[in-house]
Amino acid sequence: MAEGLDKKAADLAREKLRAAMVRLAEGDSAALEEIYEATRVKLFGICLRILGDRKEAEDALQDVYINLWQKADRYDPERASPISWLATFARNRAIDRLRTGKVRQGAVPVEEALPLPDDRPMADDLLVDAENTAQIHKCIEGLDERTRTHIRSAFFDGFTYAELAERADVPLGTMKSWIRRGLKKLRACLEASEAA
């Protein structure tokens, strides 16, 4: 069931990116910011792997978004997913920079740049992860203050249950019960948000 929900969230993220690409092609400048936020990490990774230099990759990435603004109407949602199209776009911009001969040492040869694998998460997956993280924090905020504090201390700050029990001056069993009940509420909140 969780895999089905993850796929649903990934499909939703993909559709959101596709819609932003269509809006950009229609001249909606706000869509460019959405596309940038959703794709910059992946596209920068592609440029960096090809060019081997952070500054060159940043310049190539800037070229990608400038060119995207000018050529967004060339994107055809029927032919490619937005992230595949943008990844190809970024790869081509980086290769163009290689061909100019101005790139510093560390870049891959042009012949090797085309088949270069991209093992970073898809932008869609990053969007889903960001949404899941935001939902977790929202659900944690819904817990009572005591439970919220103990769960954060245990899971984000690395305190053991024994340390938390000592700090709160309660028996270890009590602390475990508080956290267990809090985690049950947290799970219920997350499942309710996934079902919505």
C-alpha cells in the first residue's frame, strides 16, 4: 500500500512539473521559479558530472534556465516527461560548453558526456521527499508539547530513552510508553494525510 501511495505522490509531482512547463510555454514567469525549485539539484548534478567544475556547472545551469525561458514552447508533454526533457537540455548545454574548449581541467571528454549515467534521485522523487518531510513535521506539531519534545529529542537529537527518562525524572517504562503512544498518533496522522 505504501508503494502505491509513493507512486501516486510521484505521479502527482510529475504532473505538477508538467503543468508548470506548459504554463511557462504560455508565458507564465512564475512557472519558471517552480520548475527551478523542482529541478535545480538534478540538473546541476548533470552539469557538474559532465564539466567537472562547480563554477562551470553553475554557469551551464544558468544557461539552461535562460534557454528554457526562451524555448519553453518546444517542450511537448506527449513526447517526454518534463524531467527527461530538462535533463537532456542540461546535458546538451554542458556539452556545448565543453565544445567551446574554455572549460577547465576535470571535465569529461565530449564523447563520454552523452552516455554519462545520472544516479541522483529524479526531481519528482525529491519533491515527494520534501512533501513527506513537511507532512512529518506538521504531524509532529500536532502532538502535545511533552510528547513532541521527547520524540524530537529521541529521533532528531539522538538521545536514548534512558537519557530522556533521566532528564524528565520519570521511570524508563513511562518514557517508553509516552514515546510509543506519540509514535502511534504520528503514524495515524501520516496515514490520514496519505489517504486524503
